[in-house]
Amino acid sequence: MKKTVSVTDSKGQVVKTITAANTDWYKTGQFDGYQFIVNNDVLGDLAADDYSFTMNIKIDGVDQDSVKLELNKPAMRSGAYHDKYNDLESVVLKENKVSPFVSDNSPAIKIEKFGEDTQLRLFNKYWNNNTELVFDGYVTGEESFKDLNKTLEIKDSSNKVVKTIENLHSAPTSWGIPTSVGDDHTFQAIIPKDFGNEKNYAYALKVLDKEGKEVYNFELK
């Protein structure tokens, strides 16, 4: 038995096919479960649109069934593991904002692009191997940022500043897509685990001059 998952756009066109693994999670020896991974390269290359997922089954090379995935009790993750699809966090991959949503009891994703006039651009938003939330991004513009202090500010739900991290490092630049900015315009903000719950905390990139005066203030989300 071979299972594949079709990634289908809003016009019904299949844009990507992903191999799914057979699993016997529900009864040992009965492989009626599945697992599939929509990896970063796939998500980062999708055009702006809404996408759904369809399971295709072949036995001995013969098509048997093709059904739209429904939300029963799958285990899913973008950051932490979740039982509810609606609880999945949005991520950013290659400047694609990926937002999970539910459509007719089926899992779906929305891909959005940053507008051309957006000054702060996130290239990636993800969870690293230490399960820390990470923002990689850059600020457009021709002015030099070499003498400016890029600072991360974290506020709690009462709008109180609970953590400040100064002198953020430049982001890794091996992204594979040109950004037309120098390294001094880039940043990497790693959120400490204690402040990584986006429902409880808000994040901002502040750019300060030598005197500590705020030059830019951007929300990170």
C-alpha cells in the first residue's frame, strides 16, 4: 500500500505531492494510519494562496481512493506538539508566512507574501533544536546600520517589558534568495524558552542609535 498527499491550491490544482508513511498507531499490524511532513522547502516555495490536502491510496500500483483529509485526532506541530490544528502557530519560511486554518473540518494553510513596501521583512520564523522561537529577518533601506543597536524587547499580556536583549547578532545569510541588503541590516532574535508562548508575550525589534534614541520599532510576529 502506498499513500501520498496532494497539496492543492484554491483552484483545485495539485502543486505538490508528498509521500506519506504507513503507520499502525491505532492497532498493531494494521497499517491504517499515516504520517506526512510538509517540509520547509515545500512551504517556502508555495505561491500566495490557500491550500488543502488530499490523501491518495494505491495498492499494487492501482489507484484505490482519494479523499480530502479531515481533522480527527492527529498529532501536529509547527513549534510544540498540538492536538488541535487551530492551535498550530504560524511560521515564516523563505519570506512565506504560513498560517494553518480549518476549512470544512479539513486542515488547510494560507500562504502570504510580504508587500513590496514592507520595511521589516521576516525571512524565517521557526523553532530551533532547543525549541526556542527564532526570528530571522532584515530591514530594508539604504542607510547604514553598522553603528545602530538592534534590540529585542519582550512584553507580557499587561504590556509590561519583561525582557530586553541588546546587540542582536546578524542573521545567517545563506538563505538562497537575495535580499539586496548588507549583513548590518539583518538580525536574528532568539526568544528564551520562558517567553516563547506567543499567546502570553509580544515581541518587538527596536533599532537604537548611539545615544539610545529609538530609530525604528517593529512588531515581530
